[in-house]
Amino acid sequence: MRHLLSAKDLSHDEAVLVLDTAAQMAATQAREIKKLPTLRGRTVVNLFFEDSTRTRISFETAAKRLSADVLNFSAKGSSVSKGESLKDTAQTLQAMGADAVVVRHQSSGAPHRLAHAGWIDCPVINAGDGTHQHPTQSLLDAFTIRRHLAGGAGDLAGLHVTIVGDVLHSRVARSNVELLTTLGARVTLVAPPTLLPVGVESWPATTSYHLDDAVADRPDAVMMLRVQRERMSSAGGGFFPSGLEYSRLYGLDQRRLDALPDHTIVMHPGPMNRGLEISAAAADSPRSVVVEQVANGVAVRMAVLYLLLAGAQATAPADDETRVLA
Ligand code: CP
């Protein structure tokens, strides 16, 4: 694996390797001293053209926990406002010694262009591009599901994950459908017809317009998606009549929460629109793993940085390696 651009790039065994490596990284994060010397002397550049809280901070934390130097670039306040291109921005950062570039961009395909245009010569990690892909989000989601529902090892064979909401604009949904099915899970997408993309029937998932039916189908995990108002022309953008109507038909409220099987976990990639796609009761309930998803993001991103930067061979660090490195 030279870059991580899409969840589709990962084979079953590569995905399991990332999750196994993340499990080892997570174990090191339970120690008093969390820092490993693995990437000492390496520089990771966070190149963020679009807003982020969780992804940017957790990549920064992950790189620092591996002892890498981190350069944070945010398009706001940079020479991008003077018209500087992605190519020139990237080459400027490479000239400052980048060993890996983590990129979030509002345009689908920007990380692919960065990786393959020959502008820079280091691994590129997609931290979310347009409505296309967010592979590390799907890895942290798979890691969280595996911990709760698959004993923390192996793949997700036999599990049923229901993804609900604004699938049309969601790179999280696209990445999760790819990765979860690669790992053996069954995926159901639930959304109003207006928020399902053209061609969704060719995805490896079943679709439904009815959340109550999907709840009655007893999923093992329910992943609520954020309604992405910033990608709609107005509040509902013509995609649904009103927020009230949307939350009545597609929101995870107390009644639906109570109808889920006891073991079912509730997920959300964040940021959440409380009261729209998810009620406060669901977001804060004991079955919610939303905060845990964020914590797992650090371990998963440590694993990705480790596998892309620390060695040519895609192998998990030996137990004694992570022990000794501490
Ligand atoms: N889940 C996610 O990508 O969150 P941020 O936009 O805060 O990074």
C-alpha cells in the first residue's frame, strides 16, 4: 500500500491488517507514556482545504504519538486565498520536507490527483474528498464495530450494519459500504429517495426508504449520517420538506432507540445535528459509541501512518516491538 485514497483500495487482508495494527496501537495508548519513537525524524503534513475537527486533530495526535513532526496547513489564512493552486501548495509543503501528506479537499478526486500527478513523491492519505471517500473514517468505524460486536479480532462476517440518512452527500457512507462489505458485513442504506445517489442499486448494499422497517430488521449497528446542509442550496435544499418532517421519518428518536435489539450500537461520524438525524436521547444513550469512535480514530490513524511510513512490508508490528518502542 503506497497511498490510502479509497476504502475500495483495501483488500480483505489489508483491511484486517490495519485493524489489527490499530488494536496494537490502541493498547499502547492505555499506557501512562503514550508516545512511541516509531516515526522520529519524519514529517507529516496535514493539508486541510475544508473544515474539520475530529479528522485533523486525530491525524495530528496520531502522528505526534508516533514521534513524527507535524505541519498543519489550513486553506483559510493561507496563500490559497491569493489563488495558489493545489499543485503549488503541495510542492511548497514537500519542499519543507513532507514524508506523508494527509489531505482533505472539497473536490472529489483531489487526493487521487495529488498522489498520481507526479507533483509530490510521498504517501498521500485521503482525509475526506468532496462526496467521494473518507477511508480512515470507515476504518475507525469498522474498528469500533469489531470491538463491540466481533470480539475485537478478525473480520465482520455475519454482522448487519444499517446506515441512515443523507447518503447522497456522504463520503462516510460510500467508504463504509465498500469497507464493511469487504470485511464480510451486510449493509442496508435507509434514506428518502431524494437523498440516495443515482446508481445506488449497483452498490453492494440493499436500500430502504423506511427507517421503522430497518429497525424491525434488528441491525447490529445503526450508523446515523449527518444531514449535510452545506452541500444543499438551502436548509432542506428541496431534498426534504422540513427538518421536522425529516426527523419524524429518518431521525433516531427514543421510540426507535427502544425498538432496537439490546446489543445494537448507535454510531455517528460527527459532527451531529442533534434533534435532526439523531435525538439527544440516542446520542447520549449507553448504546451510543460516538465518543469511542473519535478515540478509536487516533489508534486507526496511527496504524495507517505506521503501515505507510514505517516499513516497506505491510505487516503489523510485533507485540514486543510496540512494547519495546514505548
Ligand atoms: N467525521 C469527520 O470527518 O469529522 P470532521 O469533519 O470533524 O473531521
